[in-house]
Amino acid sequence: MYSMVSPQPRWRPFSNPAPLGNSGFAVSTFVSALHTGAIGIASGAPPNIVVGLALFYGGMAQIIAGAWA
């Protein structure tokens, strides 16, 4: 009889990057939709929050998640 040895899992220095990329996309899309629909934001308000969130959380989070994957 022989013993079954399972392969060692690959060690990753970071955690799973998929939630980071997905949340960056989801939150920036959600805030963009809120601004476009003028829900919770004044209709004439400048899109500062949308641009900042899309660039730094949406874009940078997806770049980092892609580099980690």
C-alpha cells in the first residue's frame, strides 16, 4: 500500500488580489453612476470625487491587483 502525498500549495507573499481589483472596479463604477444620476450629490457639483476615486482606487487598485496576480 502506498501513501498519497498531496502537493504543497504554492506560497504567495500576498493574499488573493482578485477582491482588490473587483472592489476597485465596483466602487468607482457605483460612484460614477451616482454622480451621473445626481443621487446623493448636487446636480451641478464638479466630478472631483468621481475622478479621484476612479483614478486612485479604481485604476491603481486594478494595476496593483494585476501585478500581484
